[in-house]
Amino acid sequence: MRFTIEQRHLTDGGGKPISSDPEAVSFHTFDADSADDAVRLFIKRDHAELLGDILKFPGFQAVATVRKVGGVYTLQVGPTR
């Protein structure tokens, strides 16, 4: 199954909130068996660290928060074509 991950930049590397920057949002596509697996593939590829749990919702949807060198990001995962 193919998933799209919307990555939204929340804070910079110093922990300060990111202002309304249009480049603070990016989209990524992964082929995975589940939304959970798509998040784990993203984490591995981007050398990120999962903060908390992956919240799973009906319809192959999920939300997660990750930390990378550049700051903290939220990930919203959903199926795509």
C-alpha cells in the first residue's frame, strides 16, 4: 500500500517554534504494509527519533512526532494512490 506523509516542522534545533514558513511543510511517499510501517520507514530514512507513540486511527491513518537534527516535526500519515 502507498502512503503519503505530511511532515510539518514544529520547532528549530534550539526548541524555538517555527513561524508561518511555507517551507515548514513537506510531503513524502512510502510503500508500506501499514501506516505504522510507513512512519518507521520515514524515521529510518531521515535518521529521526520517535517521540512518544505512533497514534493509529481507522482507515490506515496515523500521527507521530519525531525529532531530527533540524528540530521537531509532526507526521500525518494517510493512504494515497
